[in-house]
Amino acid sequence: MDYFITVWSVVVFVENRLQGKFDYDGLINETGFSLAHIRDLFVKRTGMSLAKYILTRKINNAAFDILHTDQNVIDIAMKYGFTNHDTFTRAFKRITGLTPAGFRKSRPAVGRVRLCAGVYGIGLLKSEEKDDG
């Protein structure tokens, strides 16, 4: 069985629900599969655990907000479901290699990236991928 549609559905579901606490029950209802099956399928098809994917997507969107808004870091952290500054800072550094303050200061490239077929979202760009439009 080809699970492309299921993985695509998971990616779209995640992308549309990055702010706040993630709704795993909603994901189960949307796909019609158990959470264990979704997690197993996702890691087999993408090479990344579902939890890490969700965290990465939240951090990438937070990175965009850090660069393109005047919001303070704790407000951005809360917007994406982090309960405190330290947890957010550790996760942010693990994904981006920089603290939120260091990220804002160094201003690395953030723009549109392809997540899967037909789905684009915010992501960190490598220097050769800078989004010109």
C-alpha cells in the first residue's frame, strides 16, 4: 500500500496546527489511524520521528517570527506551545544551532521550503537556497 496520501495528510495537518499544544487526537481523527501507526509510518517514510518533525516545524516558524516581528522571545515561545523560556531556548538551539537572541542578531536566511509534494512552509535556508521571492 502506498502511504503517500497519509504522510501528506500528516504534513498538512501539522503545518496548519503549529501554534499552541499539538492535537494528537485531532491527527488520529483526521487520518483514521492509531497514533502508533502514524508514528511508525511517518518515520519509515520520512526518516524523521513525528515528534521531531513537529518540533522542527514549530521552531522554523518561531525563527521566522523572531526575525520578522518585534515580539519578545517568550511571547513567541508561548505562541508555539512552549511553557517556558528555557525549554524553548534549548529546543531552538538544538534545531538551529543558535539561541533565539543569537539568531535574531545574526539574521540567517529563513524562507519558503518544500515540505512534501505541493506543500510549502517556512524553513531555514542554506546560503545557496536563499528565497528571492
